[in-house]
Amino acid sequence: MNNDLYKSGLKLLRSLGKNAELIMNAYSHGEIDEIGNETAIETLAANHVLWQPNPEEGMRLTKEIRSLIEKALRDERNCQINFNIGSAIARVKIHITHYKEAILQDRARDTERHQRDINEDVYIIVESLREDLTSLWEHINNEFGLVLTIDAKIRENKLAQQQVKDILEGLDMFDFKELTELAGDDRILRKLLIVNLQREVESCSNSLHGAQVRLYKMLGHFKELKSQSVLVQGFQNFIDNNPEYEPQCYPEQSWIPTIFNLITPLKLKGYADINREEYETEFVKIVQSLKNEEQQQLTDDRAESGPILIHDQEKISYEESYEYGLLDQFFCSVIDSKGTKISAVNYFNKIDTKWENEFWLFGVIGHLDSLDKQAQQLFTYKMIDQQHPIFTGNYYIKDIELWIH
């Protein structure tokens, strides 16, 4: 045995003997009175003799130490053989029945004892679930490092999946509706069964589902490694059966098999080392050839360019169109109306023009805007719009009424 392990064992046993009374009190009463025992409790907790379910609860004996005392004392009241979730739930229900019976018969000592039994049963279930999860996740995180071959890891993975399945099936046995009815209005039982136990079971179930996903992915990885190992083993067998075989030098060939061509090719750039005197003549020739090519390109560009021809700009004369004269006549008719509203559309229907109705209306607006401000102040106009029959929200000008003040 390793000397360090031997010393650690002696230290643990001495700690148990030194704090025997404190440990037996924890075994008898379920919890330890922490007042005045802080140093001893810290030492026992460090040696995994005590544990604390949550910050609100006191320190309790771990399952291993409690089992050790139960077996040594042959305490049939607390001893559990082949612990499983089903028997643990049945044991909790029996103790609840004993507890309620003692309350009805007003047996205070029995009531207190059965209450401690229920507490211990619930905490044993909680501790067992936590330990099983811790052990399972340690195997998963280590990728079953206790075994070396891929086949052994696959077997361990399948065993772990079965263990997860068994624990999940065991968790399905918790009927919290029934436990709620058993707890009734008792505050202590409701806290133990409905709050603490249900919260622990939900946390354990979520962790197990996460472990299942991790195990499935790990199993796929192991099978991929196994297929690759089979390929390598097959090549090894081929080499053993053909000792004269020599692999080809693939880098020297024009085509490389995909299995060997895994490295991304390097894109290298070459630079001239101008400090090498033996290449000075070649460098001068290269530079001269570059200059000659550039000069030839400039000569070709100049040869292709032609003279620039300059022509006189054409004179553009503006002649008033026939429609422009019609617009003037329309505005004159508005002035002659002496304040009567004149419809632009009605006037358009009486004249002969190539314009369409829409162009005529825009012409009236444009002609009005082209007048000076003093002339614009003589006229008042109103645009009559209409909503589009298909595209709602869009309006177009239907007519323009124009008159003078």
C-alpha cells in the first residue's frame, strides 16, 4: 500500500476514535449540535465523515459511515439491504404511517423518533442520488479511463447508459401527488417530501438527461475511432503478410491520394535577394526589360490617340409652342370671367390640342408657377383630387379651378 494512503487511513481512524461520542450523537439524533464542536466538525467534514444537505440543515453522517455503524451494531431498525429507490420510497411511506399513528395516540417520544427516521430516509435518498450522479459524471468526464481498449470503452458506455436508464425509471416511481396527500397539513413533512425531495429529484432528472446526451455522443466518437482502428489494423496485417511492400513517395508524384493529402498547401511568394552579387547581371536584365515594356506601352498609347475635333455649338432657339399659347388664352379667359371659377378640364374639352388631360393640368400648374409673384397674387386656384380606385391612400388631381380675386 502507498505510504501516503496508509497515513491517511490512520488519520481517519484516529479522527473517528477521538470524536466517537460526537459521531454516535449524530447517528442517534440525525444531526450534530455545532455549538462548541466547530473544530471537530470541520475535521470530520474534511475526512468525508459528515456532510451538509443544504446551508439551512445541520451536519449529518455520510451514508458510508452510517452503514458502517449499522452493520457493526446490527441495527435492524436502520439497516437497508440492497438499497434501491423503490424500497426507499416504501420505507418512507411506512415511517410516515408510524409517525401519524404516534401523533394520533399522543406518543411524543415515538413521534420524535419516527420523525428522525423520515428525515434520515429522505436524506439517504438524496445522498444516494448525488453520489450516483457524481460517480457517473466522473466516468463520463474521464471517458472511462479505467479501461484502455476502444471495445472496453464501448461496453462501459453501454453499461453507463443502462444505469442512467435504470435511475430514470426509479425516479419515475416518485409519486409526489401521493406524497402530498400523505404529508397533509404537516409542515415538517411537506418541507421534506414536497420541497426538498421533489427539488432534488428534478435536479437529478435534468442531470441524467444531460448525461444521456453526452453518452450518445461519446458512443458515436468511440465507434468512429473503432472504424479507424480497424483500417489501421488492416493495413498492419497487410504489411505483415507482404514484408517486401514499400510505400510510394507520394510528395514526388503529381497526384496525391486524399487520405494523405490532408495539409493545406502553402502559398509562398518569391522575392529577389538583391544582396547576392552573383545574380547582379540577371537582375539588371530583368529591370531593363521591364523599362522597355513600359516605354513600348506608352508609345502604343500615344500612337492610338487621335486629334480632338472642336465644333461650333449649335444655337438653340426657343419658340413658343401652340400649347403654350393655349395656356395663355386659358389664363386670359379666367381674367375675363371677373371672379367666376373656371374649370381647367372643361376648358380643355373645348379646345383642339395634342396634349392629354393629365399633361394639360400639369401645364396649368407650371404656367401659374412661371408667373412673377405680383401676377400670381391675382389668381386663386383649387385642386380637386380623387382617391385611386385600386391603390387606396393614393390621390391624383382630377381638375383645377382657377379664378381671380
